[in-house]
Amino acid sequence: MSTMTVAAPSQLHLARRMSRLGTETAFEVLVRARALEKQGKKIVHLEIGEPDFDTPRNIVDAGVDALQMGYTHYGPSAGLPDLREAIAEDVSKSRGVHFTADEVVVVPGGKPIIFYTMLALAEAGDEVIYPNPGFPIYESMINFVGAKAVPIPLREERDFRLDVNELASLINDRTKVIILNSPQNPTGGVLTKSDIFDIADAIGDREIMVLSDEIYGRLLFEGEQFSISAIEGMKDRTIILDGFSKTYAMTGWRMGYGVMRPDLAAHISRLMTNSNSCTATFTQKAGIEAIRGDQSATEHMRLEFEKRRNVFVNGINQIKGFSCRLPKGAFYTFPNITQTGWPSKKLADALLDEAGVAGLSGTAFGSFGEGYLRFSVANSVENLENALDRIEQWTKKNL
Ligand SMILES: Cc1ncc(COP(=O)(O)O)c(C=O)c1O
């Protein structure tokens, strides 16, 4: 008779920095929601921030053609020259500042620009100011590289636009980077042109870099899109983050870009060489079609999101304990839930488990998100109405 010995699992010794890395809760909630669906429950998905539309046909065709034509090999780390050229032209037009192809780095999604900017610019002893509530990857990456994460609170009474006086009070000699995001995730807040001029004034002639996350720039319902890079003296100190995920419903293709001074672009390209080698080349060919081709699908999506935003905000404002401002951009709503008397995380969990509505706790976006939930409106009007109905029924039973 043979005896089998089962080896005890060996200890996993992670590098210390891994304890400082955060996450994006949306993906975890999606996994929980899918597990509930497996048990036979019906869930309305309002947790993930991606357009529910498919990538426009002309872009898909360009990607397929590129595959057929053999765009299946490595390309340059900074991106295909044609795409960098197209992006430079497009960004010059939309921002009103002249950019050239050597100022563009194409990466797999908007996220890597956050990752690489922090790796390239911030380290222990530096401070990085970031919006809170805000996209959770900012805080995660600042901590990961060992810099100090300094939150600038976004408050509802200011329509979730940062208070420039408060920002000025947070800037000091250690401030290395300031992160701006407008239109904003998760609040839908939009900075005004005059806010952005005031921010540039607050920075003055300090050698601070601004990471301007403009990924929702084309999803604007009110106000105007204005980039800090257009202010005299700021172009060299701005890294524009933008991409294809939200504008062209291309989240799964993984393609975004940063626009920055050429000397920094060379370093960000080096980070690409060391991590991804390059963005998929057939994806980049599709990107050229996205930028240069018909833009009507983008405008159609914007109008749809606006309609859905109106439906959801009107509906949620009629539910006991919820109140919600009209977001001016992006496809998120950020209702205040303090009148329910429930903490955000507990309420988000209960709505998922008991009402079958997947949303996110405001605290998934930082400590200043307590008192709020985030619901994405990138879903059909029918599903949004269904979610409102379920939330209302739940509140009638539980509040
Ligand atoms: C504010 C913000 N920046 C960047 C990204 C990253 O987008 P991508 O999927 O292109 O990496 C997101 C995605 O949700 C976002 O909300």
C-alpha cells in the first residue's frame, strides 16, 4: 500500500509594496453580481463604467481588416506613427493647442498612463494631490510608488468641482503632481473654464506636473470641455490622459494614450517597452478609423446617456432617502444617501443582495465618498426603470 503525502502550501512572501496597492471595486462587485446570477437571481448591472453599446461597425471592420492584412506583429513602443499622428491632430483640434506625434504615447487603455506617470514622476518624499471621491486607481498608484496621497475633497454643494482655495492650501514644496479629472468619475462633476484658470494660477510657476484625466471629455451634457494644457505656460506641465474606451465604446480593445512633452514621452515609452512592448497593432489600426472616421456613433451615445441620466436622476429623487444632483458629464450618477441613515457600503451590499441592483458604495472612490452611491447609467432605460422600481420597493420594506 502506498502512502501519499500532501505538501503543506509554502508561504507566499510578497514584496512590501504590494500591501500599498489598491483595487477597483467595480470589478469585485461584478464578480459578486455574477455569482448571484448563477444562483438564479436577476441582477440589474449599474456597477461597471462602460458603455453598453457595441464598438461602432466601421471601427470593428477596420480592426478585422488590419488582422487580415497581417497587423499581428510587434509595433513601436510609443504606438504606430500613423495613429500618433492622428491623435496629435485630433487633440490639437479639440484642445486648441498644437501637439505633434512625438508628444503622444499610445498605451493599452487609459489606466497605464496613470500607472506610468506615477512610476515616472513620484516617489517617497513627494506628494500627489488627487480628487476624492475619485477614480480609485489614482490613490492606489500614488501609494504604490511610495508617495504621499493628498486628497482634495469634492463636495456636493459645489457640484463636485474642487475648491481652488482648498487646493492652493494643499500645494507645498513637496507637491509633485496634481491629478485633475473632468468630467469626473464617480460624480459627473465638470470643472468650469474659470476653475481651470484658477487652478493654473494656484500652481503658478512651480514645477508641478498636472495629470489631466480627460477620458470623459466627449461625454459632456452641460458646460464646455476645457483642458489646462491650453493655458499659457501649462502645456509643458500637463499630461493629458485620454483614450478610446469611453468615447468609442472600446473598453475591451485596450487602447488609450497620454499627450505630454517629448522628453517625458520618451520615458513613458521606455516604461511601455519594459511592460507591454507595445499596444496591439490591429487595435491601433482600428483606432485610426475611430479618430478619422464617422463620429456619429459617439454623438448618438452621448445623447442616449443624457436621456438615461435624466430618467434615472428624476426617478431616484422620488425615492425616500435618496437625493441626486444632475451630473454634467460622464455616465454616472452619485446620489446622496445620508437620509437613509445607512452607511454607503452596507446599503450598496443590501441593494445587491436583497434588491438585485448592483451599484457601488461611494467609499469605493475614497473616504470622501461616504454618504453616496454610484450608479452607472450606461444601461437601457428599461433596465434603469427596473432598478429604480427595485430600489423603491426595497426602501419601502427597509426604511
Ligand atoms: C476617470 C477614469 N480614468 C481612466 C479610466 C481608465 O480607462 P481604460 O479602461 O481605458 O483603462 C477610467 C475607467 O473607468 C476612468 O473612469
